[in-house]
Amino acid sequence: MTNLAALAEAHPVIGRRWSQNPPRDQARILLLARDALDFISATGQRYPFEDFFKRLDSLGVTPRGGPSELRGLMEKTSRFFEQVRAEPELPEEEAQSQAILDAIRYIDATGQLEAFADFREHAEADAPPYVVASFGTREEAEAWLASHPNPPDPADVLIGNGYHHVVHDRETNLRRLPRNRALQWYLEELVEKEPPVAVASFETREAADAWLRAQDAPARRAWVSVGGALHLAAYYPNIHHRALFPLALVDGTKP
């Protein structure tokens, strides 16, 4: 049975072909396969995904609609990895290709094409790590986790300006929200790839927050200057949340 570990271990079959400088059409297929694997983990669907493939009728579940262009690319991706599975370059590629096929089938059959399209836009924009919820305080987050009938696992949430893992063990009902450094690592990599250039400047944090709230459809990420210090303005449309992250977080200092 394909599980979350199998999805994580399927990336090498994509990476080997990406390293061969594939043509544009094949590159689009490889990117979709990567995103399909990452989507299930980033949205905390470990248990729904595994349960889906335990169902006797899972093979007969029909797709539920969605963007036609995305559906067409998913079908091309499935055909591509069906061929790889049939004629693998390495023995392990058969199981890796099957994991990709299972991920695509699960997303399609459970009616998640719209959510998947949003996730792909997030990844394409090189936006901050995906989150499934945001909270102002630790107490709010703990209350949400305690009352949630089926907490996402694994997934990230925001508490203030800090990223936290959602950890849920279904057998023991263990529920935890440990902090992680996903945001700091992301900011470090972003600065290395792309020197920050502020698109707007504000004297105070309040003025910057007001500017960000006033935008109908902000960019997934943009640099701004607040009191002379660089901040990343981030937008998470999946949870309708806007955030300002000080670049100072990279050094572990408080804003």
C-alpha cells in the first residue's frame, strides 16, 4: 500500500529525469508529479490518503471535476509514469512511479483539483512554506488542535510569526504543536537566490499592515521596508491570511 513514506521516497524518479534537461512538455509533467507528492504531505492528509487506498472500491472512484487544463496535464503525467513504471531505468522506479500515480488518482478522485491548483500556484511563486491554519496566540492554536475531530498530519500552522508542525498520532491521539525553523530556512534561501528589493516603504508596522490588508489580491510574497528593516509580506489565499515576516528572523532575533 502506498503511504506517506512511499510518497517521500518517490522524488528520485523525478529528479533523475529533471537532471537530463527535459523538453518543456516533459518538464511540466515532472513538476506536476513533484507537486502531487508534496501536496498530500503539506496539507496534512496522511490518514485520509492511506484510508483511501484501504477501501475496496477506491479503484472505481470517479473524478469530481476541476480545471480542465490541470486535469489534462494530470492525465499526461499519469500516462508518462505508467510508461516509466512499465519500463523503469532502475528497479526502484516501478514503486516510485506507482506512488506518483496513486497521489494523482487520490487528488483527482477526492475532488481536490481546485486546492491542488492553488498549491501549485503557491509553489510556483516560491512563496513561504504552505500552512493549513493561522492563529494569533498559542492558546488559540492549542484549543483548535484539541477540538479538531481529525487533525491534519503532517502539516504546518502559523502561530503569530512562528511556524509550528501539527503532530497527530491517530492510534494514541497524541497531539502536539512543536515549533520549527521552516520560515527561517526559507528566508535564508530566498535571500541567497534573490537579493531583497523593497516594493514599498513604511515608517511603522501599523502602516505596513494596513497597506497589506487593503490589497484585494496581494502577491504571494513581496519585500517591504518597515522602519528601515526588511520584511517579507506574504499572502496565503487558502486560509485568507496575510503576514509580515521580519528578515531579522533569519538571525533568530525578535522583530
